[in-house]
Amino acid sequence: MRSKTILRIIGAFCLAMLLFVEVWAEDSSNSGHWVSTWSTAVHAPLPFPGLPPSPVFENQTIRMIVRPTIGGERLRIRFSNAFGTTSLKIGSAHVALSSKASAIVPESDHVLTFGGKASVTVPPGAPILSDPIELKVLPLSELAVSVYLPEKTVSSSVHFWAQHETYISESGDFATRQDIPNPTTKSSWYWLADVEVWAPNQASAAVTFGDSITDGVGAKQGEYSDWPDLLANRLAAGQNSATLAVINEGIGGNRILHDGAGVSALTRLDRDVLAQPGVSTLIVLEGINDIGWPHMKPRLPNGTIVKETPFTHEVVSAEDLITGLQQIIERAHQHGIKVFGATLTPYEGADYYSEDGEATRLAVNQWIRTGGAFDGVFDFDAAVRDPSRPSQFREGYHSGDHLHPSATGYKAMADAIDLTMLRGTLSSSIKK
């Protein structure tokens, strides 16, 4: 009798273990986390003279083209009304595989819902995530995100320099249409902040954080020849290509310590880096505008040089910039993110160059290379500088203004990144 009881206990234990293994296997097959595969830094419309006024949309559809850097079969979209002072009404939104110009692949079109509803109102200052959809996305393939705005809406949360043209419709909801007829084009993204994919636990994202040189000014729209996109190309061509996304959080004109073109890097770090899902890595290239802007001497239409600007008295020292960079490093480390520093590229010949500024740049670069604060260093300065005159770009490596790289310069920067160092951060990928 006792032996039968023991056999029953053993049998029950084996059955329980079998059920546990089955449940564990099912959970493992569904394991993963959300990772940002494409993102941009939204900001308020730039207030600088000579720029076009911020568009106002009413009963119009906006179709924006983006390029995810890792793939997946399930995704969601984040919109942001971060800088809006009134609510944003989205009448409808769709996502599809992009075909050519404003055209989409019709059978790939999916309506985006928000809590099961096809329309949504986003409060001022808030982001909103769509419900997940099933859509197979390949790395480096283009997506089209279409948004219909039924009410008069000022474009308050934008990214001025998009890496692809955006298509604006005439009056009407064209979000489901294969092509937008007679569109006008803009060089910006509107309210679109993030595309996320459900990815394996070992996948993560590297954030490239900086100013116009990270944003890709000087690169031709639609060619993806900026250094973050070229870095994504290199990763996709190598081993573990599906595990590390590259997302671009550069803003043209941005500074570490002062607002101007977007809020300062220290101000936007939480939203643009720490709040991104799945971030394991941060690459920082920022500070040249902090150095240069106080020395700007813009010209009026009549040719008169403006001797003093609102930035004239915002001179920063190398010590100021180093303190700002240390803050970025420490705050990222608190979230388990590894931080790589990129040296500031040369700028002699640029409108805001000065000898004092050059001394500051050299001092900051020396600290980046030797200070030991970063988890690693990528020497962009060495990659693009003229060996015979290190204060300026090598011939053919800048886009004509002696500040922003050409496609050749951007490639040299992307090639200067040690992929082994980046892939070493995958083990510290964080679920968010």
C-alpha cells in the first residue's frame, strides 16, 4: 500500500513537471520586449529668421516615410504632442509598407487604433502609443505612416530635418489611399516620434544623440547617407544584424547647455534617450554649437552684419561642456546604458569659427579621448580632419560649409565606429 502511494506521488510530480515545462516553453516562445527601431527627436518649430512658418493643417492627410533599422512582425507607433499647447485630434492613422514616393503597398495597409478606437485626442504635452499590429517589417525597409487631421491644427511638435520627404494632401482623408494625389512636400516629420517592434530579449537600441551633424544635415534626403543610417547599414550587413537598432535623436542646431534649436541636450535626455524602449547604448556627439553660436555674425537682407545676437553672451568653456557631458554619462549609467563619446569634428571655415572656440574644441576632445568617463570613444575628428591642417575638414569630406560632412565624410565617421565595442553592449540590454 505504501509503495502504491509513493508511486502516485512520483506520478503526480512528473505530471506537474511536464505541465511546467510546457508552460515554460510557451512563455519562452512568446518572450521578448519592445525596442525602438526608428525614432526622431520632436521639438517646437524653430524660431529662426528665414525659415518657413510652421504649417497649419486642416482636413488634410500627412504621409511620412521612415526607415526601421531592425525588423519584426509586430509593431506599434508613438505620436507626440510634447510641445503642443492644445489637444491634438487624430481622425485616423495608418501604417503600411512604402512603395515609391507617396505610394504604399496596398495589401500591407493597417489601420492604427488607440485603445481599440480609430481616432484619438492627445493632450498637450503628452505622447500616445498605438495598439500593436501584426505587420512583418524587414530591416532597412521603408514604412509609410499616414495621419488624417480633421480639425485646424498648428504643427507644434515637429522634427524639422527629416531624412525623407513628407507628403501633404489636399483636403480630405487619404490615409487609406494607395497614393496621395497631387501632394505637396515638406522636409519635416510632424508629431511622429517612434516606431517600436516586438523583438527578442537580446535585441536593443543604440541612440545617436547630437546636433545637425547627427541629424544628417548635408546628406541628401531619401539616400540615408547620414552617419547613423550608415552605421545601421554596417550593422545589418554583419553578424547579429537583427539585434541592435540605431535610432537618430539629433536636432539641427542643438546644444548641450542652452536651448535654441530644440531644448538643450540636458533637458531632452529623459524623453529622447532614457524613455526610449530597449536602449542599451548611447553615442554622444554634441557641443560644437555651444562653442560656435556665441560667435555667429548673421547678415541682414541688406548685407549688414549683426554684431550681437541672443547667443552672444552664452559663451561656454571646455570645463562647462565637460560638466554637461559628465551629467549625460551619469544619468545614462543610472539606467544601465553604456555611453560612447564621439570627438567633435573640425569647423575652421564655418561662419561661427573662432580661434578661442577651436581651443575649446581641442580641450573637450582631449578630455573625451583620455578622461576615462565614457565606456568607449569613437574618434570622428580623426576620421575627417585634414592631416595637414587638423582644424578643418579633409578636402571632399564636408558639404560646402566647412561644418557639415558630405556623404564621404559621413561614411568616414560611420566607419570609425568599432562594431565589436557596440555589440558588446547587447548583454546589457534593458527591458522597458
